[in-house]
Amino acid sequence: MYWIAVNEKTPRKGIEVLVLLQTGQIRTAIADKEYAGGFRYAVASRSAWFCTGNVTHWMKKPKLPNAELSGATLAERPARTTG
């Protein structure tokens, strides 16, 4: 995985990615050209999507290490063994 400058390439609309802000913060965002800077992300203190256009780089989100963490349903998760 590597960071891609927003002036070089942007992801397809609706793709969830990691973004690097000018402040050095990293956030999960959704690519959406209808928002300033081409991305939208939720801010904990607000109930709406937000973006100020201060995204400098983005990258694809890495895959989670296993089904237990990836949001798989209980039926899809491997059974745990004890003993």
C-alpha cells in the first residue's frame, strides 16, 4: 500500500479509502467529487459528512487480518475451539 497524491489520481466515486489531511491526520473517507476536495468523511462532533478540501493524499484501505475482524456475519465466522 502506498499514498497517492490527489493531484495525480483520485479513486472512483463511492470507494472507501484512507485520506491524509494537511494537518497530518489520517481519516477514513469516501471518494465523492460533489464535496470540496473530492472526499467526504464523518467528524465525531458532527452528525453530517464533512470535508474542507484539505486532503493531500489517499490510499486503499488494507484488508483486515481475519474474518472475525472483517465484519463477517456470525454464520461466516470460523468456529472457536477450546482446550
